[in-house]
Amino acid sequence: MAAAEGFGRAGVIPLDEGPGAPCPARGMRRAGRLLVACGLALLPWLYVLATGLPATATAAHWPLAWVGLDALEAFGLIVTGLLVARGDRRHALAAAATATLLVVDAWFDTTTAAPGGDFATAVAMALGAELPLAAVCGRLALRTLSRPA
């Protein structure tokens, strides 16, 4: 609860709506169960990947992958900023997606960097830009989602 106070006016989104809360439609419950099942099915696959992937690999479209990821981040930051400036509550969706992209970029930058200078640069970018921007976007999304419409 103390961590939630750091978000200013944002409140904690309750996981349980209480006894009088409406029950989700049957299709939504099915979709929820399907998503949980898919997530659980991925757990054994994680073991297969962890034990079967080679320590190094060459990717044919390595530059395209990184340019594409950074382009998506730029697009997400621009869209989020424009929606925030207009006062459009849909900025929460763009902010959540952008925060996710930024965290993924920080993760892959640091885990794929060569030791030495490349790794130091990746950590500096993660700590100095990507993760702080992800925190700002995450806070924007949470503040908006915790307020009544």
C-alpha cells in the first residue's frame, strides 16, 4: 500500500470488485481461461528454449529488427504525447504499449550487448532513457486507468 502512495492521486485498482460486482459475460470468462491456459502452456516451452538454444546466433535481418523496434518506440512516444496534449484518455493505451516496448528494448539491448563498451552503453541507455521513459508512460497509463471516466 505504501508503494501506491507514490503515485499521487492514483489509487490501487482492486482485483476483487466485491460481492455486488457484475459477473463478466460467459465469452469473456472463456477468453480469460483461454489466455491463462496459453500462458501455462508456454511454461514448458521456456524450459525447451533455455536448454536448447545455442549460446550465439546470427540473424539475417538484425539491423531491421532493431530499427523497427526503435521506430515503434518513437511512434508510441509521439502518439502518447499527442493524445496527452489533447486530453484524450486513450493516451493510456498508447502509454501502456510504449512502456512495454521501452522495457523490451532495454532488456534486449543489455542481454545481447557484447561485453565491454557495448554493454556499458546498453546499460547507460537503459538506465538513462528507456526505463525512465517507460516509468513515465506506465505512470500515465495507471493514473488514467485508476480515475473514473
